[in-house]
Amino acid sequence: MAKNKQFLVAGLGMFGSAVAIAFSEMGYNILGVDADENVVQDLSDKLTNIVCADASDERTLKAMALDDIDVAVVAIGNLEKNLLCTMLLKQIGIKTVVAKALNELHGRMLEKIGADKVIFAEKDMGVRLAHNLVSDSIVDYIELSDDINVVSVTIQERYVGLSLQESDLRKKYNVNVIAIRRNGKSIINPRADEVFAKGDQIVTIGTPDNIKFFGDNF
């Protein structure tokens, strides 16, 4: 995974702020944008790069020079501004635009104007989304508790054909493989001699620090 991946979060309400803070805590460059000066002020101690601006305004977005942004998350609560921001970000050339929908109809509208991913989640999904976006290999991320996290990743090519024991994932990353998803079925508590196949998804469990290191370097 590229360590210099850049993120934009437009709209810093409950969901947007959760996503932005999660990105920041994982050590990634993140630009937060919100039109509410009070919101920006409240988050200024949590986000080092935050701007008070209307992200649905074309001139404002162009003035931000977003050429280095890889992923944009649109979490603006106003339906019209949400749609405008999503459309403008795609027109500007942002590769991946993820937009939060207010309802099913809004979601269909977002898809039609080019949103790459539409979500309907609130704060409890914010951290999961952030982890899912920072790496192409991460399929899902769940915080079971303050000290136990679970991440599901797609097996890398270099591990295909190796057994779980040969891959030495536990020693390398200090995480435990608790399941392998293969062709829609799960292999629970896989044996040490279980051989990884192309397309496998492996489910690992560990401390937040170890899971982060695993996600960053797998």
C-alpha cells in the first residue's frame, strides 16, 4: 500500500468527522472541509489540515488544488450540496469518490452522477470505512473492543501456493488467522498446512497496533 495516499472528507458531521479522525489516527494525510466555522474550530485540535469552506462550490474546490487527492468522502448532510460536491469532485478528476446517501432515492441519484461507492452508514461505520479505503487489499475492518480488532484482507499473490505455516503471518505481523473465505465458504480455524489459493480472503485478529501494521504492510 502506498504510504502517501491522500484523502479528502467533505462534511464533518457525526459520520464525516469519524472518518476523518480515523484517517488521521492511522497516519494518513487528510484534508477536512466543512462550511460551519464552529465545526472546523471544534475539530482543529484533531485534524491538522482542515478548511472552512463550501465544498459544493466549484470555484472553491478548484482553488483547493486537489490534484493529489486519491479518495474523497462526501458526507455533507444537505442533499443538494451533497450531490453537487460529488458531481464536481468527479468532474475535477478525483479517482474514487465515496458519498453518503440520506436515503435510497438519494443513493440512486449519487450513482447516476458518478459516485464510485454509496453508503448509508452513520458514526459506527465511519472507522470501518476509513480502514477499508486506505488499502485495496482490505475487505472489511471491525473494532471488537478497545484492544481487539479484526480485519479481512484479500490474499496477496506472493502468498498463493504457500501454507499458513509457510506464510509465517503470525511471526511477521503478530496476528492470528482465524478463518479463510474461499468461493463463498469459510474455513474456520484453518490448519497450519492449509494452502492459500488465489482470491482467498483471510480473516485475522489482533491488537489495534498489530492489525494496523498488518494492514499497512501486508
